[in-house]
Amino acid sequence: MIQKSVGIDALQFAIPSLYLPIPELAVKRNIEPAKLVKGLGLMEMAVCDYNQDATTLAADAAWKVIEENDIQPGEIGRLYLGTESAVDAAKPTATYVLGILESRFEAKFGKRSMMHCDAVDMTFACVGGVDAFQNALDWIRLGENRKALVIASDVAKYDPNSAGEYTQGAGAVTLWLTENPRVAEVSTHWGVAIESVSDFFKPRRTFAKAYLLKEAAKLLGKEISQSDAEQLVASASDDFWGTPEAYIDQFREAPVFDGPYSNSCYQNRVREALGMYMNLTGEHPTKDWNALIFHLPYAFQGRRMWPDIALDLWSERGAIAEIETAIGLSYTEENRVEFVRAWSKSDHYRSYVSNNIADGEYASGRIGNMYTASIFMALISTLDRAAQKETDITGSKIGALSYGSGSKSKVFHFIVREGWKDAANKCQLDAVLSSRTPIDFSMYEKLHQRAVNQSVVKSDTTILSAVETDGNRKGYRLYQ
């Protein structure tokens, strides 16, 4: 059976209009700036304005692709969105995006021009966008002349003073998937590895109403008994609490997470998924891939995680002597930790990173963690840097190592096609990054705490214009 060539025909991205310089955050949090800038590769943190969210970012990225490629609404068979920043617990964020796109198509194509487009959200922490991507690719392969918009859009938010705060970011990437793609063909074989773990999750926090009343009384300098609190709960209307239940469920974007454990899970899942991929394809990453892109919670995550896995790859192809010579140390299982550490700090490994990984890190360092969009932003970054350096990467194979907490990894590859440079130039990565407005730490805190009620800057991007407050539409979001 002849396999179709399926992949990315066009791509674009959108990021918030604001950013916070990382050194400013570091100083305010009593962190040595060099630890974040030189140690983790962090330079700037994308920050959503008052009226920006995962929906607005997704719509902006999608509309860029549609306008630049004159895509007709009837061509879009699927609109699949990967996100862990959904704006509703039932209504897919993808439907909000579809509604925004239909409103823009309306003048030319009339109402409900995307009536027959399938749309859905996919959620699996940071790998949800890759899940949506793979699903849409398979759907295209199974039909004739099918096309899909796949969007990965997220807002990464952590508690103040947490170990995740300085990795925050936000953004969206949209991929236009077709047969015979102009930008990159995607492998038919994928490696996958999964294990149910607790490295990062966003639970519903539950609070008893009586407990909340007692805590509120303390703030007023008063004490009330449990029985009095229960009586007050019974006497208050459901309208006051918003629910007749005895407990209040709170949902927060900030996760419960264990950073070191999550790093370990990331490394283990990637190792397992890569093993499956290599068994399926017979490929060897250290000799068959021209570049690597990773899910990047922070810019240098990939380069810091990779040596322990790569050491085994070098060993498997009988090339470990090359590393031993480069670092002046013989390898044994007993000195593995020392050996990996020495290699990761060597000129030999730095050269490997420069040639194979660094280009994909550039955008992450300027934006921060984009969750589901991170690995696709690494692809844009890789293409952009090659275009800037006037390096022809047509035909190059780019290995992709994705990860989502909870936990799952998927490994696959791209083969770069002739239209990559045109696509990279359309993205205008540096121009978009330079067009943003810097904010100071005080404004960052206000936005983080949702303590502002108007936008910081005016822009022509999609915005959240209102949230309904009455009746059967209470909580429904309006965009323009």
C-alpha cells in the first residue's frame, strides 16, 4: 500500500501583546538572574493582557493561516484544538474559536459557513496538541483531499514564588494539514509511552461552606463556632453561594506539581517512546535526525534532559569512545552519573546542542512555556533560525520528542519540504517578538492576580469583550 504524503502545508503563531523581562522577575523574587537566563535559557515571559486567553490566542493564530493561504471555510474539515487552558468545563474552546472564525467569514460566505466542520478539544496536559495533530493526520490519510486546522493554545500560569513561576508563558500555534504538504511531511510511525503519575495536575479544590465562613470571620477579628457556621450556611440562599451543595469547588489554572519528579517522568516517557519509535522505524536519532525539537517547559529543558538518553544511543551504535576521548573519561555503569554530567558540560556536547537543538530553543527563551503549543513553536523556531542563517534545510529530518504530564510521550519526525522558508518568513518571528510591549513587575503582579479591569495596551487582535452575567447565559463568553 502506497502511503500518502501528509503533513504541514502552512503554519502560524500568536502570542500575548505583553511580556515581562526575566531579569526583573528574578530580582523581585531574590533569584540570581544568571541562574534563569544562562542556566535555563529564559529571557522574556509572555503575559496575557486583561482581555486575552487561550481562545483569543487560538483564533488569532488560526486567522493568520487562513488569510495568508486564502483558505475557504468549506475546505476546513476539522478544527481540533489541544489545550489545558480550556475556558469552559463542557463547551469546547474549539467551538468558541469556530464561532470567531465564522463571524469573520460571514461577510463573504454568509452565516454558519463552517457548519460541517468537526471541532473538538483534546486535553492531556502539554501533549494534547500533539494528540490533536496525530488524530487529524490519520483522518487525512484515510480520505481523499481532506484538510484540517489543528491549533495548540495555552496560558501557563503558576503560583507566585513557586518554582514554576519563572517558566510561565502563553501562546498558540496553528497548523494547516493537507496531503502533499509544502512545509513538512510527518512520519507514519510514532512511538508512544504512558504511565499514570502525579507529577503535575490541576485538581478541583474543595472547601466546606462552614469552613469558609469561619475563616472569613477570623479576617473580621471574630470567632464563630462550627454549629453557628452551619446555621449561617443553612440560612444563606443558594444565590449567595452559587450552589446548594455543602461544599464549594474551586478550579485554578495554577497546577499542583513536583518539578524534579516531573523531569524524571519526562525523561522516562521519552526514553520509552523513543525505544518504540526506533523499533518501528529502524532509525537512529544520533545519525538519522538532522535536528531535534522538544516540549520545552523552559528553553533549556531539552538539552538538559537529553544527555542521559543520548549516552545510550551513542553506546548502541558503538560510538561511546568518541565521547570518552572528548571528555577524557572512560565510561562504566558505576560512574554513569559523573560521566553524563561531564559530557553535558563539555565542548563536545555543546557543539552537538548548537548543531541539533539550539535553534528550536530560541522562541521558548523569548516567550516561556506554551504548554501544548511548545513543541510546535520549537518547529517554527527551528525553521526561522535556518532561514535567518540562510541554511537550506530542505529534506532534513527533524525528530520530535513530545511530553505531557500525567504522563505520556509521543515521538515522531518531520521531513522538511521545499516551502519551509516561505512559511518561516511569513511567521516573522523576530518582528512579532519585537512588537510586544514590556511591562514592569508591578503590572505583572496585577495581571497575575486579575486585579485589573481594562487592557494594558490597545491592539487589533481578538479579545474577550464580555462575560454574560444573567439567566441561562451566565458565564458565557463573548469575543470580538
